[in-house]
Amino acid sequence: MPQSSPSAVRRRAVLGTLATGVTALSGGCVRRLRTVAGWRSANQVSLDIKTVPADADPYALRLARQVAAWFRAAGIDAQVTPMASEELLRQVLVQNDFELFVARLPDQFHEPDGLYSLLHSRFADAPGWQNPFGYANLDVDDLLETQRTTTGAERREAVYELQRSIARTQPFTLLAFPDDIRAARTDNYRNWRTADLNSPLGYLSLARSDGDATPAAGASTLNGGDGTVRATSNSNSSSPITSSTATPTLTPTATPTETPTRTDGTTGASEARTLRTATTDKRATENLNPLSVEYRRDGLITGLLYDSLGVETGDGVEAWLAESWAFSGGGNAPSASVRLRPDLTWHDGESLTAEDVAFTHRLLADTSMETGTTTEDEGDTRIPAPRFQGRNSLVADVRATGTHTVEFDFVECEPKLATRAFTVPVLPKHIWQERTSRASVSGIEIGPATEAIVTNNIPPVGSGPFAFAQNTPRESLVLERFDEHFLFEASTEAGFPAQPPEFERLSVQVVGSDMTAVEMVADADADVTGTTVGASTVPRIGRAPDLELLVGRSETPFILGHNAGRPPMTNPRFRNTLARLVDQSFLVDDVFGGYARPAMSPLAGTGWVPDDLRWDGENSVTPFFGTDGELNADRAREAFRDAGYQYSDGKLLEGN
Amino acid sequence: MALLDVVLQVGAGVFALLVTAAVLVVGPSRLRTAPRTVRANARAVAPVFIALVVVLAANGVIRDIGVELSWLIGLNITGYIHAIEGSTVAFVQSFATPALTAYFGFVYIFGYVFLLVFPLAAYAMYEESRPLRVVLFAYITNYGVGLLCYILFVAYGPRNFMPDMVQPLLYNSWPQAQLLTSQVNVNTNVFPSLHTSLSGTVALLAWRFRGVYPRWTPVAVFLGVSIAVSTMYLGIHWATDVAAGALVAFASVEAASRAADRQERGESLMPSRLRELRE
């Protein structure tokens, strides 16, 4: 160690004072000792980036390692720690035990009000995707409130200002919006291009390939062997609806030869009725609880198992379990009267009523259901569900006013925005009311979680178009079509947002990595890769004659999340400077092979982004210190020094 | 079914290797007397053999619990391993050629299964039971130590930690193989390399018992070294895992020899001091 190191000097000073103190033992010396010892010696800033291994995600670990390399170049002691997906979310979202993490932001945050639960300071201490960063910014809080209560230009300006503020203060650093790449087979199912495979509705819109002689227009194979062919199908918004017009009607009720129980014995025919997916995410085979935040990726499987009052279609929320709703109420806080469809049933045969809907919203707000009814000594601690808090925070009160009618009172917000609350899954009261007690392991209550949050919920009882059939933990999951679902009749209504599924079973097969998933599809052991695959598999997909390469824009960016509760990330200036160590354009080219888009706002691609936050070759808010991925360490150091930090031997020191 | 295809392929390949080696290494005369010697050896080592079966069965059951337990109490040492050895594995991979990849992929799957099974068959056909007994004891030790380490440590292999520098060569060239390997183990269990420790054990014992089957010794040593290198070459294990695996191999061979000595002298397997305490 060089002799001039300030920490060494300081240590020597402390030791020297100690020695003097022991020999002299005079009061003055002890006072001096206290004064000197009050000054901590400065250590190098050390940051640990948590993320998932390459098997679980083709990009996350490479992103983390590249970011860590830039941080090291700027004098920060940065490491990467890989861990399983559920473990990462448990440590980050539940235990708040992290400094930095790299993960994909779930898609519910890809709209202005989605940011409410992601960044509002009232959620800073809440577990789950509710402000996992511990970010607190009073200006941002005000803007988040404003966008809830205003409309038109006023709301737009608030959303613009909100994004500008986020871009400067960096609760998280955007890395890129990756393209969703998948491989699909066209011999059993088609219209892959128009189906949004991130949403349950997209899966419902898949049509069988047999039954008509000519393949669908979208079934042409893309031979992008060199990786330069880019097919950008419109995978968000309203595509699942438009696809229904492009397919010949082939509803199960119209084909009497198809019976749920297959007796022909040929494996080909029995497999043909199953939609087989190969996925790298094993979590759905172990846990199907819609409230378990660490086990949910995009809520696709639970979205097929559970219904909600309304569904997001890209043009707003359309009625689903609800037959209709009507908003009323003076002032700013609206009320809504929701009428359910008649004859709704759960998978276990019980009927789904307004009481279930009201129960669900009370459960989401407090899974212990103790509020109001509890006695003094039991305490009155709410235990909110770690998911759906953003949407549920719109709801002030819910009452079942009849078997099929529910009254909603909302907080101060616009009615159109309030309909977001209708998209949470409705849970059966007769199952979940037993789950409001504190969770226990072998009879011993551990921690503050309720059974509702920790149960693996297998077998699940939902009301969705698919019901649970069987699972083998870590290996497979099979869902079966629920033929009593209302959608088989409702799909004839004008404007109904879905059509009956043309497959009877959905099987999820877990594989080790994205390359193996592609190989399963290529070998006709699966119809589609259930999870998205990495850019490196694109040549392989392009070479295979029967495979269709699906590339769509994604709404779920990779982010580098900061724990704003831990120094030095508590300092927005520090976070802002950290963001300038990241070259997004380089990441897009190097890690994603071009299959991604850089962005300055989490709302990129929504039409809510102001002109000054549109990507124009470089990040104009936090421009990279360097060029082409090469960090200019001198400029980085200068910026950190300007922010009040010091360097010693090229190491960035923690502040005192 | 893709998994079944892989299992059948590996089964057929290993069977062909076993038959070839039986003829060349064990030799026609011992094969002729095999029914008698195998029966005699089976009687002699039956308790140890049953113990191995129990350990393997327990391994299968505990492995599922072990993964959960490992996340609860285990130490994530991936970063430390990387800090120790840096990009050693990337250096090994810098020599990659398609031919080498094919070779190491072959020894990693086929060669490994063959290397573990053949000594059991070959030593069972030998006139004395000691080599078979030592092999069985050594396998038990390997699996026991491996299981314990897998619970205590969480570690991802280089292909999972530094995908920018280390390619998953096996799974790139033969993706279906991952269907098989993920059945056998999970990707957090890389420290130590059980591939290395078991192959090393077989190679060390082949050297120790080189008088038994002189032709087997060079084959086992060459295959053992190839398998140890293949785990790094294919990006599955760190050099640290391989070094730790080699240590486990030495230790288990030593422990197995002593255990066999004891058993052959008719002593209890419990250490003498413990027995004194009991008496």
C-alpha cells in the first residue's frame, strides 16, 4: 500500500492517538481521542449487482457484467452476484437486501399511472414491485397525484414533467427495451405474428393450422440466418382483436368431431390438441399464486387461470367478467356500479358472485383482513398483497350490493383511469378467506406474512378459460380448457375482446436454457418458446425450415435498479453520475445484437414521451462519459469529484 | 420425446463402450468365469453395495430439498471463485475447435458414464473382492461430500456467470444434452466438480490396482484427465471446482482404502477411539 494513502495516514493517526492516550491518560487526551475516532476512514465505494444467471435470462448477466466493468473503470469496486429468479425477487422486492439489481420491469409499469406504484414515496417501504427502490421525491409524488386527477393537456404536461424528473434523478437506470424473440412451429398453430404472446388474450387468439388448406398469411418462414432480417410484428396493443377477424371461425362448438377425451389413441392427434410451450422459467410449475411476487414473471399463466372484471386491450379496459359498468358521482372521486355476467362459475363448480369481487379488493388491500374488526391487543397492522397495489390503490371502497352487482368508490382520479382497478384477478372467497391467518411453517408462525401471500396455491381454483390439470415441480405444468367459461358464448357478442381457444390443453415444459428451448421447438417437441429467447438463437431459428422467427417490440425494459435507501445511492447526484457510466447504444449492439432499443423514459413507445426525452442517437439527459462503450475515466472522475466525492489511488471513496 | 431420445442414445453408446472394453480389458478367460466370480464378489461386498444404492437414492430425494435449503443457508460463492481464478476458463476455451468440442462433449457425457460403470463391472469379474469394495466406498464418499458441499455453497458455473467470455459449448452443439444434465443436477451445484472427483477417483484406483487390469490404467487416466478438462472446456465448471474435485478424489480414495482395510480385518467401520468410548 502506498504510504500517502489518506486512509493509512488516518489509521496511523488513530493508532498514534491511542498509544498516547494509554500512556498519558490525561482528560485532554481522551477528549482528543474521541474527536479523532469520530472520523471514519473512507473506504472504496463497493457495489454488488444482483441478477439472474445466463440460463434464466440470455441478457441480464451480460448487462450486469458490462455495467460492472464500466463502474470498475470509474474506480468503483463492483461485483456481480447471480441467483435464481425467485431468489433475486425475494431479496430485492421482499427483503430489500440489495445495492443494485438488473431485471426486467413488469409490463404494468408501461403506462403513466403504472409509475404511481413504482415510484410514489408512500410505497417506499412496501414489499413487492411497489417502489422497490425506496425512492422518495416529493416533486415526483405531486406529479404522480396530478396525473391521476387531471385530463388532457394538463395531465400530459404532468406526465412529461414526471418523466423528466425521473430521468434526472434516476431511481433506476434504463438499460434497453429488448425485442421479444420467440421460435414457433407453424404445423399445428398459426397466426403467431398477430398474437401477443405476453398476454393471455394473445394465447387465446392462436388458431389451429389444420382445417383449411392454405396456410395463413403470417405463416411464411423468415430465413434470417445472418441475423439481419428484422421482423417487427406489432405485439402490443390491439393486435389480438384484429387477428380474430383474419381467422376463419373454427369455434370448438362448431366442430362436433372434437371431443375433450381422445379415444383414437394416436399420439399425433392427442398432441395436436395441446399447445406445447418450452420455457426457461420453472417458477409457474412450483407456484401459481397470483399474489406471490417472487414467482410471477408476467402473470401470463395466472392470467389464463384467473379472470378479471375487465381486460386491457390497448384501447383501454374492456368488460370481461363484468357485463357492463357505469360511472357516477360528483366531485373528483368517482363511483362505479359494475354488473357481472350471469352464471359465472369457478373451476370447482361454485358460482362466482359479487361477494368474490368485493372480497378480492379487500384482500389485496390487507391480506390479514383484520382492519376494522380487530381488537386492541391484536394490533391493526395491514399486510397488503405484494402485487396489484398500484391498481388497488385507486379503490377506496367496494361493496357487493347484490349477487351480480358491485359498487366501487374510487379515490380522487379520472374514471378512465379508475378502470385499471378492474384488471386485477378476482379470487374465490370460499378458498382465500381461509388464508388470512399468519403463515406458519410446521405450525410455527414465522414473520409477518399471511398464508395468502406465501401459499403456492396448487391446485389453483380460478374462473379463467383454463383450469389447472397437473404439475411436476421444476419440470412441467398442464392446464386444461374450462369448457364452462363464459367466453364460449360471449365471443359471439359484437366487440368482445377474445375468441374461444382452439387448443384444449396448454403444457409448459421447463428446459435449461433458451438454446434448448429453441431446439425443443425445432424437434417438434414444443410449438413455441414460452419465454423469450436471446439474439444468439436467431441464426438457429432462421436455419430451421419449420420454424417461424417471431420478433416483437417489448414493453418490459431491462433496468439497473438502485437501492436509494443505501449510501451512496441515497444521493440523486451520485445516481445521476452512475447513469452516465452506462452506454445504452453500446449495450444494444453488443449484448442484444441489435435486437433492442435504447430509451430515456420507462414510457418509451407509449405516445406519452415528450420530444426532449425521445432517443436521438444518444442519451441527452445522462450522456455517456465516453464513446462506443469506451469509458473516459478522467471525465467520470471529474464528475464524481464535482459531486463531492474523492478519489485515492484511482478508487472512488465513500463520503464521510 | 426428446429426453428419451437422449437417454437411449447415451445408453446405447455407453453399452457399446462397455462391451468393447470388457473384451479388451477384462479378457475372454475372465469373462468365461464371470458368473462365478461375480456371484462370489456380490456376496462379499453386498453391504457396501446396498449402502451405495441407499446413498444414491437419498441423493435423489435430498437434492430437491437441498436446492431450497441451499438458498436458505448456503453461501453464494460464485463471485469469490471468479475473484480467485478470473478468466481461466475463457483461456481454456480459446483453444476451441469443432473437433475438440465434439471430443470433449463426447467424454463429458458418454465417457463419464462409461468411466463410472466400467470399474464396477470389471472389478466384479476379478477374483478378489477388494478392488470392487474400494470403488464402492469411494463412490459413497464422493456423493456424500458432493451433497454436503452443494447444500453449503451456491455457485454458478462460468457459462452462467460470464456468458460474454465463456460459451456453453456443449449445449450450443448439442442442446438436447441439457435435458439430460438438468435431470441429473441443477445449475447452482458446481462446487466441487463431481465429474472431476469421480473420474479422478476411478483413475487413481486404476493406478492403485494397475496389476489387476494393466490395460485399464492408461485408459482410465486418459479419460479421467479428459473429463476434468472437458468440464472447463465446455464452460460448465470453474478451474476451482476442478481443483476441489481433485482433492475430493484423493481424499475419498484414501478414506475408501482405509474403510476397506478395516472391513476386511473384520473391524467395525466406526473409528477405534469412538468404540473405546462406547466400551
